[in-house]
Amino acid sequence: MSQFTFENPVFTTYAIAAALMVLKVMGQGWMTVYRMLRIGAGYASPEDLRAGLINRAPAPSQLEVNDYVDRSRRLHRNDLENIPAFWAAGLLFVATDPALGLAQGLLYGFVVARAMHFWAYATSKSHEVRATFYTIGSVIVIYMAAHTLWVLIGQ
């Protein structure tokens, strides 16, 4: 268990990358809320049309898909589909006691790939651009999981 202390620079690297990804997931949710409140539309559920302090003049059109809001919602969903696997694979990878340079490249590489995926999605870049950054992050997570299995099988 000595791998899971902040005295281990590999674990510290993981902790930094994991915390950044927590902020990314939570921040994206708040970005979606901000966008809904800013334009008063893009709501997701019928009960969102109940009058209240925030929605004083509900209208059925508020439930229509609004790309400004939905783009953020899709980003959030994409984060929720990808980042938890990073948290799990990354932690297992740390347990294998990898070389620091390899760990930093993979863990920070994932963070950069997700940041670039966000940029590509938020600025409406082509699917190919988004897919490139998704692929980089995905390959990193797959590598860390495979590396963990390789180490375990080799013991």
C-alpha cells in the first residue's frame, strides 16, 4: 500500500490528474445549468415547466432541444462516459508501481486529451477533431488497464 501515499510521486500525479477530472465533470454540469438559466430554455424534464423563482414564465418551448444548452449536456454525458474509467484504471495503474515518467505522460496526457476534447466540442470542431482527442484519452485508459493486467498476470 505504500504506492497510495503522497510521498509517492506517481500517486501524487494520479491525485492531481484525478482531481482535475473531478473539477471537469462537476464544472461541466454547472456549465449546463448556467446555459439553461442564461437563456431560460433547454430544460430536460416536464416538471421544469412549473412556475417558480427561477422560471417565472414557463412555456412548452422551454423543453425543446436547444443546441446552446444541449452541447454542454452532451459534453457532460461524454465526460461521465469516459472519466470514471480513467479514475479506476489510473488507480489500478498506480498500484503496479510504474515508472514516474510513464505515469506522468499517461495521466497528464489523459487530462490534456480531455481538455482538447472539450475545446473541440465547445467550439464545434468536426467529428474527426473531437474523435482524435477522444481516441487519445481512450487509448491511454485502455493502456493503463492492460498494463495492470500484464503486471498481474506476470506475477
